[in-house]
Amino acid sequence: MIRFAIFTSYLISIAVLFACDGAEEAKGPVIQPKKEATWVRTEKVQTTKEEVFSDNKEILADIPLNTSLIAKITTKKSDSIVTIDKASCLDRLGSLDLRRTLVQKHGGMWGAFERNVDSKPYSFHGMQLDSNINKMIFSLRYLCKTSEGVPLNKVAIEFKKMLQDYGREETKKILISRGEHPEDIENYLNYEEFARKINARKIDFKTISLRVDQSERLMNLYEELSKKSINDQTIDAFLSNSVTLLKVMNEFIHTDQVMAMVLNEDALVPYHHIDQDM
């Protein structure tokens, strides 16, 4: 009887083992769908370090500048509309801003480059032109509004009050107790001093008017190029005139004394607000 029970248990164990093996064999290996298997084996999903630093990159041909165009868009007009006050300044700026907005609603200069397969590789020039025209409009608006000095912003006002109430050294201690970094504190206090200086600076509207005149000439070409139909006969001129406009615009924004002053004043505003962590 005991032997029979042992023999029966043995048979059951063997049956279970064969059933498991049969199930595994029936299941077989997991086979990926054909499309996925192809993607996994052949599609490149990562660029190697060697490829990133290799010289096997498409080198774009240099685009020559149009020197005659440089003279045309930088020559001062004698019949310009004179900007005499804040209202007339903002009025002229409004017209320029509207023209800029209309161009960019239709894709801007980036869109103009993208419309043709041969100009498309140079689209980064179009993005820079769109960006610079925005900086130009921002700078002109800033000049119109700050001809009689730059109003103290909230940051400058709060630091000015702290300095008046506690003095420089005690203000530093208070800011350190709030967790501010010593270098940031120096930047904040230096900015407060700078803000008081530019609060009193003045720029006459004749000077601003000359910058608006120059901006109008650049806007005229920006508009014109954005509407150009590009084909084999016109692409060389389009590319040359576009990079020429970009060069002139870059120099105007970054090297003209008044325009560069605007970007500098704006860049010095502290990013971190004094009350941000309070």
C-alpha cells in the first residue's frame, strides 16, 4: 500500500514536469513584430562621440556681402520725420512694431529661408534676423520711454529703502541671514547704485530720432526680403542681401553707442528678486 502511494506520487510528479516542459516548448521564443525588429537592429538612435567630433559634416559655402547695399541702408536720410517728444517717438515706433509683427506672423525671415530647398540650410541666418529685429524694436521703445531717465524698478526701490534704513553693512548682514550669496549681494547693491545713476541720465529726442531713421531703413529691407520669391535666378541675391542685412543690424544693435547702452542697462537688472525666497 505504501509502495503504491509512493509510485502514484512519482507518476504525478513526472506528469507535472512534462506538462511544464510542453508549455515552455509550445510557447517558444518571443518574436518581435517585423517592423520593431528592423528598427532595433538598423535604425541609429544615438550619435557617438567620435561622430560628434568628426570632420564629416556638411560645410556651407560662404555667402558674400553686398557692399553696395551696406552703403544704401546705412546712409542717413535728409528728409526724415523728426521725433520731438515721447508721444511722437512712440507713434513712429508703433508703426515699425506693426510692420515687424506682420512679417513674423507670416513666418519671418526664418520662414523665408525655409521656403526654398537651397536656402533652407542657411535658415539660422533668418532666425538671427528675426531675433535682432525684435531687439531693435525693444531698444527703440526703451529709448522713447527713458529719454528723461530710467525709472527705478521694484528691485532698485527695495534695495534703496534697505540702504536708507540700515546702511550698506547692516543690509549685507540682513541679506546673508536670508540666505543670499555674498556675490549676489554685491551685485544687488552695485545695481542699486547703477540704477540711481541712469535714473538721472537724459537722451535728447534728436539722438533717438536718428536711431529710428536707421531702424526704418533696416525694417524696409527686412520686409522686402521676407516676401521674396526664391528660385535659381534669385537665390544668390537673396542670400547675399540677407547676410548683409544681418551684419549691418548686428553692428547697429551692439556697437552703436546708444543702442548698446540700452542692452547693457537691461542686462544689468538682477535676475533674482530680493523677495523671491522670503
